[in-house]
Amino acid sequence: MSQIDIGADQDRVDAFNTEHSVGSWVRYWTGTRQDPAKSGQTRTEAQLLSGHTPVVWVTGHGAP
């Protein structure tokens, strides 16, 4: 089992938030990156979901 690097994940979240404010247009994928990208606006800052998975909520997709 691989060890989770929470520090690196938090660094990615912080970098995303520095570059993209809430309401920014972003590309996202709901499957693999071989699938076509979709675009939408961020509804939240990026955050660590359950303390280990970087996420950002996008308008028109997902919960909250």
C-alpha cells in the first residue's frame, strides 16, 4: 500500500487556489483524461476532501 503525501496534496491545493479564484473557468474530466474535457466555473476554493484528495466543486457538476 502506498503512503499518502498530504503535504504535497496541500501544496497542489494551495497552488490551485493562488492561480484560480472562485468563479474561474476550468477544464475538468468526469472519467479518464482520454475522455473529452468539460468546462465549468469553480464554485469553491480547492480543498482536501477527507484530508487526502484534492477537489474543487464546479458549477453544474457534483454536490454541494
